[in-house]
Amino acid sequence: MARIKEDVLRDYVGERVSRARKMLGISQVDLADRIGVTDKTIYNIEKGRNDVSFLILMKIAVTLCVPIECFVPALKQTQPIEFLEKL
């Protein structure tokens, strides 16, 4: 099974958050205020420096009016089953 490196995933998520935020013309400070985190947190997420909790990612998606799927890479249909079998 192909593994996703954590730093690559953080970079991917950060880039997608940044792109969605900029498309709506929302600043990092405004997004941070709307979801209850600091602007430094948003900056670090967008730069791929922070892991993002599901709750924060969900708040970002709702605030930016985009599906949460926009922030995560697509998995092949077999990947989740193979992952669960290894637990």
C-alpha cells in the first residue's frame, strides 16, 4: 500500500486551505477570528508546519463554504480497507 508522507500531506492541506481562503478574499486574521484560532495558527497550517485537527479543518471548510473533501487528497477505493486491516 502506498504511504503518504506526513510533510507532503501537511503541505497539500495547507496549500488547499490557502487557495480557498484567497479565492474568497479572506485574510488569515479574518479566518482565524471566525474559527477561534490565532492568525499564526492559520499561517502555520497554510505553510504545512502544523498538523490540523479534523475539528479545525471542518470549521475552515464551513467558514469558507467548501466541502471538507477539498482539503484532502483522494484515496483509492482499496486504501482505507488495507489501512484498517493493519490495525
